[in-house]
Amino acid sequence: MNAWVVRGLGMALIHVFVRVILGVSITQWPLQGSALRWLALLVVVLVALIWAGIDGIRDRRRNPDPEDGADLTMLWLKAALLGGIVAGVGSWLANLVPNLNVTQNSFFFEITSGAAFTVLLIFVPAMLAVFLGRFFVGRESPKTGKDRSERQQTAHGAGAAAGAAAGGTAAAAVADDEGYGENYPGQAYEQTGYAGSDADTTVFEPVHNYREDTSDLDHTEGGDTGWRDPVDLGKRPSDDQRRD
């Protein structure tokens, strides 16, 4: 069964039950008719407020994003229309029972004007309750999200500090092992054996004294200095050339 059908029939039964109790009470205490009518009206409105408020709270908790929420407006509008018509018919039928002064109106009035008034008694409080339910749950969600983010930031900061401390200790150990500094108790690291960035550049002596005149190396004594054609290594010699 659809949700709007359940709510419509439920509100109609409540409305008929309240009108029956009201008719019996007015018969017993005719001088208290005005107060009893207001009390009956308050009961119907209160039931609609509670039921629709629960729907609004559940919907906002299930869908924190307002755009993803259920269409409770149409849900309660259809429920109110169904409840108004069924309540009108049920009240007219209950009036047929002897000694029950439920209504003095005609059947047509109960399913038109009477039903319209019942629709307003259901729909208006329901929309107010849906709004309030979603509003209060929406106010709780940012607080919960803020507390969660603060806890995550605190944990992240503690982890980063521990990582930085561990990294500093490891870096100091590496520097000490590789000889970049010496660790003296109560003193800072001192880098020794390295020149600063502003120190003078060291000039090294040349390894070899190169000769400027190399003309005597161009010709060897008794050597053949004539021009020879280059040999094509890519071609294989023929059989005649092999025999030569």
C-alpha cells in the first residue's frame, strides 16, 4: 500500500473517531460544547503534526542533501485529499447510528465543504511539521560534520608532527653516518672539510705540457707519404683479384 494511502486513511479514521467522541461528549455536557470542539480540533492537528514531523526527520537523516529528499508535499497533499473525503463519508455514515449526534449536515456538504476543511486541518499542520523536522535535523548535521572534521584535523596534525620528528631523526642519522657532520653532545652539527660558497676556486697545475710545434710528427722517416685510394670494404674482391 502506498504511503499516502496509509496516511490518508489513518487521518480519516482519527477524524471520524474524534467527531464521534465529540458528539457523545456534547450530548452528555451540552454546556461544554465550545471547549470540546476546540479540544477535538487540537487532537486532529496534533496527530498531523507528529506524523508529518516524523516523516520530515527521517527524510532529512536519510537524505542530507535537500535536493535528494522525498517529495513530502505531494505525499501529504494526496493524503489530506483522501482523508478529507473519507472522513466526510465516515462521519455521515456514523451519524446514521442512533444516539450519535456526529453531524447535522447533508452528505453533499460532508464530501465538499466539510472535506475541504478537513484537508486544511491535515495538510497545513503536516507541511509545518515537515519543515520543522528537516530544519532541526539540518542544524544538527553541520555540527556533527564540524566535530568530525576537527577530530580528523587533530589526528592529521599529530601524525604530521610525528612524521616530521621521525624524518628529522633519520636525516640526522644519515648525515652522521655519511660524514657530513659530527654529533657532539650539547652542540650543533658542524660541517667540516667543505669549502663555503664564497671561498676562492682552487687552481690546479696542468698535468702535461703540450708541444706547440708538431710538424716533425707529420712525416715519418722512410715512410711512404703518397696518396692511396681508399679501399671499399663493402665490396668483396673477385677471384682474379684473389689470385693476384
